[in-house]
Amino acid sequence: MSRFARINKIIAFLRSEIPTEDISANPVVKHPHNTARSVPERLPPAKIKELSKLEPARAFAATAEEWLGIFAAIGLCAYFWHPLLYALAVMFIGSRQHALLILGHDASHYRYLPKRWQNDLFANLFLMWPTFASVEGFRKFHATHHQYTNLPDDGNRHIWHTHDAAGELAPDWQFPKTRTGLAIVLLRRALFLTGLFWIVRGLVGSFLIPSPNWMTAARIGFYASIVVALTYFNAWSAFLLYRIVPYCTWHIAAQYMRLICEHSAVESDEEEYSITRSTVPTRLESIFILPRNVGYHIEHHWYPSVPWYRLPELHQALMERNGFRAHAVVRRSVIASLGECVQAGHISAGAQRNELQPAGALDSPRSR
């Protein structure tokens, strides 16, 4: 396919209507992003409805925590300037940008605020537009990723370019790799160009996706006010140092590490358990790589109506099921998950399944 034809195909996809119906064969709780695939472990509807209840105060508190962390890192680095401190600030701010997008990801599932117009507006203002994305844009790709995971209509194939025109995995997404090969992929993505492409794609793409006129006007006003403020306060250099550099380096690296942990080299003796892996991070990993419980990924795919702050409870409920314990691929660190994606660590899923802990020894939420 020529580059021009590929661009036209992407534009046509962006302008198409966002799927709004529940296509699952037997939903427990109806949700437009339920999977068309089978879910082996169906929890009682009452349990899922309980876990799906929204708590807006927790969403706002998490948003405030991430922004306070960003401002604190900027203030400390500016006051006690040192190259090593700046490098740490870049990693921390980049990870907080990732966390904002993870919260925005919840909003794309209508899991941020109860009213949909408030959900989309507030998430755009505080989570998505500051990170050069939009709720509508993310939902466009992510809805079909949930509905058709690992199938030809999977939205990840469009946004992450995981497959070529023939439907085969692209070289970057072929696993296992050598440790050097994995490091090269992550380093290449973290060296600015991928981040700049994401910025341009997000800013341009968000205007191609159907959205209410008032939302488009709000988006234009948001970015215009940012440009005016940066110009008035002569803050463009600070914007480059503390917004663009973290975004185009550590934020991108964390995004790719997360996605590799989620869907690459997942092995299980049951097909529906092999579409994704759950990674319960260490405390440090939860700060810098997998924030806001995003590692509970198979749980999220099966029950997208459950918000991020309830995922550990959902995980515990599933771990009490023999089928889930026997077949789910759950790893207890990012290093363990990435280790399954390199040749030296590529051993059978059955040999590593003993990592699963007893139901009574489950990890606590790592969201704070």
C-alpha cells in the first residue's frame, strides 16, 4: 500500500463513527467496549455491577496527585538545578504524563465521570489535551482493540502499527527478541522522533474525529490559551524542557514497555487466556512504568466497565477461580513480563505459572 493510500485509509477510519453497541455474545454488564471473544470466567453480575460503580472523588484526587507531582518535580529541578536531577525529573514527569493518559484511558471507557459530556470534557481538559491527545481520538482506536483483541479489526493495529498490510506482525512487534534487540527497539522509540510524531498525530487527528462543535471550540480555545500564556510569560524554553523532552523520551519508553508487557509473547494452554498478560508491578515500577493499576490487563479486557481503582478487587475475585489461577498469565514485575519477551527468558508458560500466588496473598493496589 502506498503512503498516500495509507494516509487516506487512516483519515477514513478517523472520520467513521465510533462503535457504540455492545457486541459481546453474553455480557454480564453491558458496555460498548465488551469483547466479541469469549470470557472463560464469568463473575456474578451483582459483583461486576458493584465493582463498576464510579467514584468521581477518586478520579479527581488521582488527577490532582499527578499534576501536583509534575509541578513539584519542575519546582525542585528549577530551584536545585543539576543535570542528574534534571534526568530524574524527565523520568518522573514522563511517567506522570503516562499516568495522565492512563486516567484518560479510563475516560475513553466512560469510567472517569458518570455523565458522558462531563466525562469527556474534564478528561480532555486535565488529562488528554495536555498530553496532545483527546478522549475521542483514543476511544476511536481503543474501542475496537477491546472488541476485537488480536483480530484483524483490532484498533492497536492502526495506532501502534503492529501488523503489516498482509496481517503479519511488524518487525518491532515480533517476539521473543534478544535482550539487545528489545533494548534497541525501546531506545529508538525513546529518542524523540516517535514522540514528535505522536504530538503531530494527536493534534491533527483529534480534529478529524467526529465530536460536538462545542468540544472542538473548547479544544481550539485550550491550545490557543496555552500558546498565549507561554508567549506572554516567555516560557517556551521551560515548556520544551519540562513538557516536550519528558514526553518524547521516558513517556514513550514507558508506553512501549507497557504494551509489550500486555500483549507480546503471551503463552497459555487456553487460547482466551493468551491474548494478554497481567503484570503486577513493584512499587518503583508502579511509579515509573505501570501507574494506576494499568498492569491488571486481562482483568480490564474482560470487564472494561470496572474503573482503575477497582481492578485489584477484580483481580482478587478472579484469582479465587480455579480456571483463572490455572491458565491466566500473571507476572509479579515488569522485569518478569519483559523477560518472557526475550530469547533468554522465553520458557514455557506452564513452567512459570507457579509464580501465581495463593488467593490469600494477593498484592494490594499500587495506585498511590
